[in-house]
Amino acid sequence: QLQLVESGGGLVQPGGSLRLSCVASGFTLDDYAIGWFRQAPGKEREGVSYSGHNGRRTVYADSVKGRFTISRDNAKNTVYLQMNSLKPEDTAVYYCAASTVPGYGNSWSKSILYDSWGQGTQVTVSS
């Protein structure tokens, strides 16, 4: 059974950092594209970052470019999202998702592309 479990969220002050983890089980990470999404209260879910199959392509939303980094550790079947210089507007529930289909162009940011989702981890940026 394919499963994704996120962790690493929490409360952090503006300018701080967090590293989110997404542990995959029931499938080989390299065979899937992985997306990170977030959803703030009252807002739609938005794509934050994407790692294509085998990690060959990485994409970032403009709002996080230069601050967030997505990476994979295939030995641990884990995808990470390193978040630096956090801002209050980064506050949201963060989800990882897996897709068998490559996210060509801007399709990576569309929720419908993804087959499986984690339960989410809360990130709160506040002083």
C-alpha cells in the first residue's frame, strides 16, 4: 500500500528555518514525481515545489524561489523540503504528494496530477 507521511512542521519565528520530510512506503521513490503543496486557512491548495522522476527536474513556485530547496534521499525513500527565511505568509499545512505522471510545464502544480497524498504537517511562522 502506497503511503506518504510528512513531518518536521512546527512554530518558527520569521526568518527562521524548518526542514520537512516526506517518507514514502509501499513504492520506490525514484519511480514517482513528488510535489510539495500547502494550504492556508481560507485559501486554495497551491504547489510549492516539485521533484521529477529520479529527481531530474526541480521546480519552485515564485513565492518560495531562492528560499526553499527540495531534495531526495533514495536510500531513505524520503523527500525533503528545506525552508529558509520563512515569512508569516508561509504559514500553512504542507502536504507531499506522489505522481506516476511527469509534471510537464506548469502541470506539476495541479493537484489532479497526483495519485497519493500525505496527511499534512502544520507550519506556523509567527513572532
